[in-house]
Amino acid sequence: MLLEESITKELEVYRAELINHSLYKKIKSIEDLNLFMEYHVFAVWDFMSLLKSLQINLTCVEVPWFPKGDANTRFLINEIVAGEESDVDEKGIRKSHFELYLEAMKQSAASTQEIDVFTEALKNNSNLNLAFKTAGLNKAITDFVSFTFEIIESKKEYLQAAVFTYGREDLIPAMFLSIVKDLYHNFPNQISKFKYYLERHIEVDGDHHSHLALEMTQSLCKTPQHWVEAMAASKKALILRKKLWDAIEVAL
């Protein structure tokens, strides 16, 4: 418990830098919001990849099926996957959070070209670096996604869980939602889907899923060394997220 409290305290500084980032105050128009979404969509996509990696490592997703790992951990990851991969849109239609985000981008006329080119290239050749080059992505995006996949490829479930829990959940501040709501009042037909995505993200990811993820991380970090590695990985994830935010602010 002391190690867990230590990592939470250590990471609070980095989390605060993100929550209080000056980027949010720079978003004053739909065009500004669209640029934010064109960068942020990559974090939404690789979040899903990290999530599915956890499911693959912690549960049996092969045939023939056999029990794998701890049943409580299986329950935790499967519940998170169900919510993230098959949530509902504002009309009650099942969609992943990534699909909800793409629909929000299209409604507000944000460009999906880079994420579309990137994911299509990755489908065709499975080479992350080649997909980066094909899409011509900003270095802050490639650094962020590359680290996520470094954690995925480590095959260390406790690292994946820690980055998922401490580096990704509940990092959207109330101030950003307030800005989006202000824009929504003037442009309801262009921002309604993104407003819904944010509200759903805060309701589901930032509350229920964050508690499940924390419980999962606690069960997987079995030794002091696990917690030390978990802290280092989570810290780097937060630093790279801040650099992504910095890059968006520069682009604005």
C-alpha cells in the first residue's frame, strides 16, 4: 500500500501539469477544437490498442479455450473492454469510443485524413514506423504512440496496467468540457457528438473504469520492483502526453 501511495503522489505533479495545461485556454473556435481532435484521436486509438493488449495477456482469447490467470482480473479487464469497445452513442447505437470520436470529428469537419491513412497503412503492412511515415505524422504523435507500443510489446501486464491506469484515465479536466459546452451553445449541430463523447468519457472512463483499472493494477503489481517499474513507465507516459499537448498548442 505504501508503494501504491508513493506512485500516486509522485505522479500527481505530472498529472497536474496536464490537467492545468495552457492548451485548453487556447481553444476558442471550432477550428481550434478540430486541430486538437486531429492530434488527440491518435491517443484515443492507441488507448484501445493498449486495452486490447491487456485483454490478450490477461484472458484466454484463443481456441481451444482454457482458464487463464486470475478470474477477478479477467472480470476487471473484460468489463472495461466491453465498455470501451461497445459503448453506445447518443442514439443508443453500439460503437467503440474510437468510432464515436471519428464520428465527432466528421460532424465538426475535422480532418480524419492522417488517422485514416495511418490505420490503413498499419492494416496493410503491420509496420508501425512505416505507417508513421506514410501518414506524415508530427513527432509528438509518433513518440506518444511508439511508447504505448513499447509498453505493449514488453508483454509485462503490470506495466501495461499501470500506464493504462495512471497515464491515461481521467485526464480531461472540467475546464475543457466547459469550453466545449460554450462552443456547443453556438454550434450545436457541429459539436454535439464531441460534447457527448467527452461527457461519456468522464462518466464511464473517469469514474467507473478508473476504479476497475486501479484494482487491476494493484493485483498485477505483486513486488516492489513491479511498482518501481510501473512508476517509471507511467511517468514517461504522462511526460509524452504533455509533449503531445505542447505540440497542439504550438500548432494553434
